[in-house]
Amino acid sequence: MFNDDRKMIDRMAPALQRVLIIDPSSAGSRMLADLMRSLTHCQVWVAPSAGRAMEVIKGVDPQIIFIEHADRGGVDGIEFTRRLRRSEASCRQAPVIMILTQPTSASVIGARDAGVHEFLRKPFTTGDLLKRLAAVALKPRDWVEAVSYVGPDRRRFNSGDYQGTLRRRSDARATPERGRIVQAVKILKSAAGALESDPVQALRAMKAQGADLQSVAVKTGNMKLAAAAADFHRYLGTVVDPRRLDPAQVAYHVAALATFAPEDTAQKRVA
């Protein structure tokens, strides 16, 4: 192994200590487990099914998850990832790398929209694996806690393959404060509309966006935004049962926070 690879692996090692592999094939899981152990000192757990994997993570807090996805039969990696992201598991934000034998546009898009970080096509080389590991361990993406989507920022999906230039300002690793406010308000409005259909995720999304707005307020010194976000946080803290969220209270706080969202200049020009 080249020295540069060794240095990169050493940098990634702290994020690869606990590995979960979900694969119905004992030969496939053993090969990947042996490969991971050859790269870095790590503990590896193996589950033959998504159901068993959900049981395993109750006692294990994996830092990275590999899942073999089969479009027809076998393990449904897309459904597992979606379920994990919306669970109460401590590892719900752990990077998920999906392994595909015959990737289709539907499976790739489905993986991205379920909250998968990266994917590997079989057969893959050690170099391919290292690229994916580096993408999740050394280039973490912003986490999006919404209602319709929970997972890493989708705009850099499978970044291990991408070699071009960033096309948007918001593609930068650190989301600009303006963009963070706009995104938070959009998610809050969506969450407010999902109080009846998905109160659990709506509450989780609102707490996450409220915390993000508080962070932006502190960073920018916007005391009015900080006060509005703190008021919302206090209200949400009183809610024990998500089904008890008061639509009127939620609407009041979301409207107050929406006043801090910069206008969309493109829409303003159209108007």
C-alpha cells in the first residue's frame, strides 16, 4: 500500500472503528469484513437481513454501515436506510454505503432520496472502497432533518466519483448563513403542514431547524432571530407527545421566524 493511502487511512481510522455489514451472503460479508480489517483496526458486525440489522444496532453503535441492496428479493437497502434515518437509533446519522451489483437509475435515485451517503458497484477495488470511505469520513456533509427527507445533503451524493467544479454557491461544505435561514424556514413550513400526517418527524424537524436558526443567530449576532428561535425552542420543549402539537402555536412561531428569511431575488424579479 502506498504511503499516501496509509496516511489517508490513518486519518479516517477514528471514524471506522465500528462497522456493520448487512448482506445475506456470508461469502460477500466475509470478504468485505476482511478487507476493512486489512485497512484499519476495527470491529465488524454482520447481519444477514435488514430486520436483524435493526436488532443489532440496538446494542451496537456502528460508525459506518454497508448494505447489499437487491432490487428483486434479498435485502431492500433503500427501505432499511429510510427506516434507519427516521428511527430513534443513536446511529441514525451514520454514513450508509450501499453496494449494488447492477445499479439502475431508479436504485441510485432511490438510494439518494432514502438518505444513503455513497454507493459501490460490484465488483469493486480497494481503491473504489477507499474513495467512498474518504468521502464519508473526511468530507462530511450537512445533515438535513426535514419531513419528506432525512439524511445528508443530496447535492454531493456519491462525491467520491465527482471530479468537476461545484456548480452552486450552496454546494460549499459550509452552508452560507443566508442559505441556512432560507432552508430552515422552508423545512419549518413543510413540517407545520405535516403535523397531522407525521407528527413525530414534524417535531424532530422543527427542533433541528430551530437549533440551526439559533446557531445562525449566534454566528451573525442577530439577537432578534435568536430570541424568536429561543421562544420556539421553549414551546417545543413543552411538547411531550408530538400528536399534541398545537397548529396555531406552531403557525405563530413559524411565521415569526419566516420574517428573517431573505427574499428570493429571482422570484422578486418575476413578480
